[in-house]
Amino acid sequence: ININLHYKRYLNIYVIKSLNLKKWKDKNMDNENNEKLEFYLRKIETTFPKKSKLNQRQYCQIEGMSSTTFHEIIKNKELDKLPKFKSKEIIRKNGIPYRSYSFDIFDAAQFLAK
């Protein structure tokens, strides 16, 4: 029973991703951008199957940048070099802030396709 539920959940995620891809394609994008978008979506899908969001480490892996470069971009407020993302800040017990970043796979793929 667990195998069937797992498989069904994977199919639902795949169907949702396929429908969202169709929405992205329908937005005034030319063929070259569509091909790039599909390339990056496939790259994300094969590297991180069953994911609809990427964390900072995963995005850096797809982009091919180091985490140091990522933090320099954030520190220098050069946010135009990154796709749209959500962040959460948690203050640790010792007072040092911890930030986590979340990227939607479609936003990341569209940004990389530019």
C-alpha cells in the first residue's frame, strides 16, 4: 500500500509540474527561451526529483555558483542576480541570525533561461 501511495503522490507532483510548465510556456516566450526553460526544468527535475522548491544549496548547484558567491550577492543587495525567492530568518539562542532561502523551480528555471 505504501508503494502505491508514494507512486500516486509522485504522479500528482508530476502532473502539477507539467500543468505549470504549460502555463509558463504560454506566456509570450519565444522558441529559444522555451527550449532553455525546458532544459533547466529537466536539469532540476533529474538532479532533484520530486521537488517543487529548491533551497540555497540546491539552487547554487544548478546555477554553478558557490555558496560564498551567493552570500556576497545577498550581502551586496544585488538581488537582480537571483531569481525570485522567499527567505526566513531565525535568531538562534546565541543571537546569531540564521537565514533559509527557498526558490520555486519554475522561477529558477525561467531566470536561468534568460
